[in-house]
Amino acid sequence: MRRVAPAGAAGLVTVLVAALLLGRSAYPVLGLADPGELVQLGLPLLRVLTAGAAAVALGALVHGLVVAPGVAGLSPTARGVASGAAWAWAALAVGTAVFTVADLSGGFVAPGPDLVVGMVVRAAPVGWLACAVGAAVVAVWVREARTWSSTLGAGMLACLTLLGPVMTGHAIDGVGKDLGTPAVALHVIAATVWLGTLGALVVAPVAPARSGAVATVCAVVTVGSGVLASAVLVPSVGELATAYGVLVLLAAAVTVVVLGVLVRRRVSGARTLAVTELALLAVVTGLSVAMTRAVPPVQAPFHTTPTEAMLGFGIPDPPTLGRLLGAWRLDVWFAVLAVVLVVVYARWLRRVDGWPRGRAASWFAGCALLVVATSSGVGRYADALFSVHVAEHMLVSIVVPVLLVLGGPVSLARRALPEEGDARDRLEAVLDAPLLRFLTHPAVAAVVLVGSPFAFYLTPLFSLLQPLGWLMPAISAWFLTAGYLFFWVVVGVDPTPGQKLPHVARLAVLIASMPFHALFGVILLAAATPVAQTPSTLAADGGGGQVFVTDFYSRLRLPWAPDLLADQHLAALLSWGMGDLPLVGVLVVLLVQWHRAGLAEDRAARDLLAARR
């Protein structure tokens, strides 16, 4: 711990000095009252301490999952460290939520109903409360985790927990927020894992080569996402002279030094350099927290259209075939996912001889279509038109998963990874996880896939979540996962974690699911009002409240937008056609697989008879 203490002190001193220099400059710009020096200095210090606790928890988890050899999960000592750090993370997040309310309210609010209201009606405190709940769950989960797959689940939840404050911070406001939000999210996750892994290496140096590999990956993601986030939040070179811009430049300069130390550590193998790297990274963390005390130039008052304010980008023209294919707007989440899937699959492919070309082509086509569906004009207009939104989800939930499961990634991985090694054992541990076995049960997979559109679009859930634009990629990820699990069971070339269904049973599952897509389209077509409508309240004359029915699409104020009900009718037809036509293709694939399996069985039977003669 004595080796880690200087790094923590460096982060605390950095944010304290930055907070003192920034002073009260941000409050007039944001229209907030000065909350006093205790809040001005205490809030950034709490945020640094919270980041440190999160780094310790994630560092212990990543160390046990990736750096340490074997698949036994965390040792009892590591579980205790991770759980204790997560409890500290939760407590500090609650304290940060209280200080955030004070920061927004011009001073501390006395404990009671006013404080509760202040914490639940504003986005920033809610983000910290969500972080506290997630950290508490991680603390309990880690304490009870006894397998590698269970520990992996805790690590994934810890990464998601980091996103609570991110989704309520600077990145979700202003032009370009559709790019800034995922960029900042990836930046925070990668930097926290990097910081935590370094801390674990300094305290308990084990497998430095693996630790260096983790640090290198985190460094690449941290730098790449940081550049994108800075380009969004500081849109012009001249704005680097602002307080926020200066902090960005300082963080970039220190990051360059950190990268130099990382390269030298990996080349020389000197663990002592990890202490220096950790201290410098703590300084970067302090500067990043200090940025939350300044106003990004992109949020400075200037004229924007309602579309830019709500989506982060403009859509000046109606959709045409050319614009749907050519008006690209990068979806960072799915672009990164597609790149990872392509790189990993290609790396495995180089290690295997005789892998069917059709499977490889199917996998790469699925990755390409995922990018097209989310980042082309289809993805861009999906945020503004319900019909295009439904079309995008049909592609993501049906066509893309079919192409991916026909690529056989699990079978390829089993052939590419050495039989004796941690990577192979970890793959088998994931495939053996009880949760995955449950989700790949044919009945569960079918219900999740066919029930998701009904639960999402035909309930108030769609209207409530759609204004939270940062949640839309999560919804698309849900549909992608649901589709993959279902088609893995039905036509996947990989063996499922549970017992593989015979072809006749798979055919029955597929045919039973087909009418539900038509039923969903019929319900949309017969609806008398748009499903996107939700009650809202706006200020009326005299300062009162007037309740009326509006919807997200109307608030975009697109002059070329069609009638909402007519657009929903188009969405119904697209859902019907894009749901059933691909399933007909899947039916053909399944019949071909059945025929080939029958031929293989006949050939095996003939060979057996010939051998007996």
C-alpha cells in the first residue's frame, strides 16, 4: 500500500489545485448559485476518491480474470479486496450524490424530503445513486463469486456501474453528444481498468507480461476515445484557450508521458516503472475530474435546432435511398464491437487450416451489415423516424444474428485456441455458465426474441426510454443478443451449451415463432394512435401545468416528417416483411442443414457396414 499511496496523493493534489484555480468560474455560465468553498473543493475530491475505489475494485477483478493464471476465479484475499473496495465505492458515490445536489442547489440541503427530491429529480445525482446501487451489488456479488464465469459477470456489472455518472455528465449535452457519450464511456472504463490493473501489479506483481498486455489495450482505447471525446467537446482549435481546453491539453500532455513509460516498461520488463506509470495516470485522472468543474465549449450558449439539441446532429432533408445508404453517422458502440469481432475472428482464422470459406464470409458479412445498419443513413434516420427505427431493429435482431451464427465462432475458437491453456479453459467456463445455458434453452430464446418487440413498442417503455438517447444503443444490443441466442439454437453451426435439438424440433421452434412477427405488424397497422405518444407536462399561461399528449418525434420539429400514424403504418409493413422474409431464408438454411446431416448419417452407416464385412 505504501507504493500506491503516492499515486493517490498525486491525483488528489492535482484535482485540488485545478479546483482552486477554476474557482467559481463555471457557476455563472451554467446559471447556478455559488454553493461555497466546501462544495467547490469537496465535490471534486470525492469524485477522485470514488474513481480510486472503483479502480481498486476493477483492478482486483481484472487481475483475477485476465492477469492471474487459471480459471479458479478470485482468491479469498482478492475477493475481500474487491468487495471492500466496491463497498467504499458505493459509500463514496452516495456522498458524491449529496454534494452534487448541493452544487446544483447553491448549498447543502438539510436531510429530509427536500434532499430526497433534489436527488431524484435531477439527472446528475440520480447517476451517482445508480452508481452506488451498482457498486453495492458488485460488492455482494464478488463476495459470493466462486467461479470464473461468475467473477466475469461481476466485472461486467462493475464496468456498467461506471457509466451512471457518465450518462448524466457533460457528454450527454450539446451538439455531437451521440459521439461524445460513448467516447467518454469507453474512456472512463478503459482508464479505470488501466489504473486498477497497475495498482494490482504494484501491490502484488504477478504475470507482468499479461498486465502489460491489458495496459496496452486499455491505453489504445483510452487515447482513441479521449481524442474523439475532446474533438466533440472542444470543437475548434481556438476553444483550446478556454479553461476546459487547457485541462484537455494538460491531460493529453501527461498521457503522452504515461504512454512513454508504458512502452519502456513493456520493453525493459521493469516493474518499478509501474509505480511511475501509476502516479502519472493518477494525475490524468485528477485532471479528468477537474474537467467536470469546467464548462465544455460545445455547451456554451449558441443557437441549435431542436433536432441537434435532442439527437446531437441535424437531419435537414427527408430520407431517400441515397441518403439511407450514404448519410453516415458513426455509431461508436457498434463500430467498436464490429471491429473487435472482425479482429478476433480473423486472428483465430489464421491459426486454423481448412476452415470453410462460407462460414468466414458469413461472419464478416454480419459484422459489415451491423455497421451499415447502425452507422449508415439507416442508423441516422432511425433516431428521427419510427419506420426506419423498426427497420434497423429488424436488421439487427434477425439478419445480422443469422449471418453471425452461421460463422461458427465457438467452433473456430475451439480449434484455434490450444487445448492446454487459460484461454481455452475460460471459453469453456463461459459456455458452461448456468445463465448462458438458461438463455439458450429453446423456449427461453424464442420467448425473448418474439416477445421483445411487444414488450418494448406496445408498452410505455418505448416512450419513456426514447428521449434518453444514450439508451438506444443498449436497446439495439438487447435485440442483437436476443436474435443471436435464438438463431444459435435454430440454425447455429456451433453446439449450444445445453442439449442440441434435433432438426425436427428446431424446425418446429422456427415455424412457431414466425406468426408473431406478422401479429406485431398487424397490431401496429391497426393502432389508432402512434405508439410513441406519451403524456407530458409543459408550462401553461400563468405558470401552471398543462397535461397533453405529445411524443419524441413531434418535438424534433422536422418540417419534412410524415404523419406519425402513417409512418407507423409503414413501420408495420416493414416489420411484417423484414421479419418473415428473412425467416423464410432461415427455414431454407435449416432444411439444407437437415438434409446434409441425413446424408452424413447415411454415409457413416454405410461405412460402418462396410467395416463389419
